[in-house]
Amino acid sequence: RQKATVKVRISFIKLDPRILPDMGVKVAFLDEEPKDDKKSVRSNAQAVIPGNAVRKEDGKPFVFLVKDGHAERRAVTLGETRGPDVEIIAGISQGDSVVTKGPAELRDGQSVEIKQ
């Protein structure tokens, strides 16, 4: 089967207050990791974000963060691709809100609204 629904039970080492009982989650399984010794070293990624959140200009990757209701352009250093997601090695910090969907003409300093 290509798709299936499976009920699982998980626990968290550090609980985030945004996680509530009976929340749903979508999971994508990644390809098997190569057995190469270089790959066995733990990644130094600061974050893993959806690949569609990364934009490029002149071949240089960047993302837009949401700061005080405005878009803030931030250059990032990309790591490995994990399915539809990408590792961010440098450029954003824990707790930053990244724009994952938005118009192609979004600019630095433009007013933005978070929709959930």
C-alpha cells in the first residue's frame, strides 16, 4: 500500500506548550541512510524546515522570518535534504518563525500575518 493510517504512541523528552492532546501529525519516511562512515556523524543542523520555505536569489539561499508582524529576510546555509525538508546549518535560531507559504514577491520589511 502506498498510504496508510497507523496509530502510534509517543513521548517527549521536553514538552512544548504548543503541543496539545489529540493533535494530529503527518509523517514522511525518509530513504535509508547510506552506510558511509561520513554520514554516521551527527548532523550539525540548527533546524529542519520545509524546502519550499527556502528561496534563492543569485544562487544564494535565504528565508523570510516573521519578526514583529513584518517579514525579515535572512541568509541561510543549507545542509542535507531530508525528503521534502532541508537542514539549515546557519542563519536561523531556535524559536524563529519561518515563512513557509507566501507570495513570490514577498519583500524584506513587508507586513505579514500568521495564519494557523
